[in-house]
Amino acid sequence: MGQRISARDLELGEEKVVRVNRTSAVVKGGRRFSFAAVVIIGDRRGVVGYGQGKAREVPTSIEKAVRDARKNLVRYPLRGDTIPHTVWGRFRASRVLLRPAAPGTGIKAGATVRAVVEELGVRNILTKIYGSRNPVNIVKATLNGLDQLLSKKEVFELRGLPVHADREGPKLEPVGLDDNDRRRGKKDTRGGGKPRGGKDGGRGGSRGKGGNKPNTEAAPAEAKAEKPAEAPKPEAPKTETDDKGGAKE
């Protein structure tokens, strides 16, 4: 939720002129022109203000709008360089969707919404406009959406919970476990907490690495000792042959 602040202690940047509308009135001597300026100003650190000014000349109308914007500065909660959560802003026939984005996304917005979020200090955001594209309505709808933002501290206080320090990234370890449980959680517990495959943790089967292979290295000596010796085969009687190849009696 936005908080009104004073411009005395802030270093405001250069104002951004969103729109200058020209109107004319027909009088006795001719036409009388008038200008209405819409200006956004901020410090790019979570503070932004909006102002309007009307005058017979453009520079005077912008000067009046800047003075009005400095009186309406509001600080909004941010989360780094984006907004904390998604919000919808509404004003009359205009609706604006503001959604946080990851780092490197940039500002995905039109000229009017871009002027507001840049002066606010947002660098990554996704936006979409629905309904009327009137610049004045869009500025007010965007500020209405920013006014709905809640910081983490405000959310915890509304829920009655203690406020914890914010984290840069997600917590990877399970909550509520001691050191021993965390060590067990790091191991591969697939298959009921037992390592898959053989003794060495490889794939199962006799062909896989680390599978349950039969131990055949220590068995040869015992197998040889238990195996009975084979009886020698009787040799066939030798017969003498003569020079012509016939057998001698």
C-alpha cells in the first residue's frame, strides 16, 4: 500500500510529460486556446507522483503540473527491480494489469504505463491495458494498481505471523529436518531407499556394470581339487607293416 511522503528529502529526477491536451474556446475576438499537461515525476527508488496543470501556454502548464506532482509523491513497495505480486488497476473505463517479471525481461508496456513504472524504479514488468486508452485514465489506473501492492512485512502482519528475513532465491532443502535427515535426503532413495543395481550401484543383471556377477576367481583351485581324476584310455595295439604297406603276421 502506498505511503504519502514529502519531496524535501528526495532527489527527484527529470519529469516526464505524458500528454499535453489543447482546448479552445470561441470568444468575441476569436479563439482562446488552453493547454492541460499531465506529468510524472519520481526518484526511481520506489517513489512516484502524478500531477496536472492548465494554462494558456504549454511551458506554464507543465510547470504547474510539476508542482502538483511534487505534492502527490507516494512510496510503493518493490521487490528488487520489479513489483511484489500481480495487481489490477482500474479507473473509469480503463483497466491495467501489472505483473512481476524475471530479471532481464525489461519493461513490456506502452508509453503511458512505461513512464510511470520507469519513474518508480521498476526494470522488469509485464503490463496489459484493457478498455479505454485515454492517457489520463491509464495513469490513474496504473497508480490505482500500484496502491494495492503489499510488501512481505505487511502480509505477515495481516496474517498474524512473525516476519522473517527475505530470501534472494528459493529454499532447496526441506523445512523442519535435522542434519541427519538432510544427509539422507541427498542420497538416491529411489526403489525404497536401496541403491539400484548390484553391489557397486550400477545396473542390475550379469551384463550391467556393478551387477551381481558370480565370483569365479577364487573358485578354480577348489573345483580342481574336488573333481575326480579321469582314468587313462587304453592304447590300441601297434602292428608292424612291411615295405609294401601290408601288415606282418
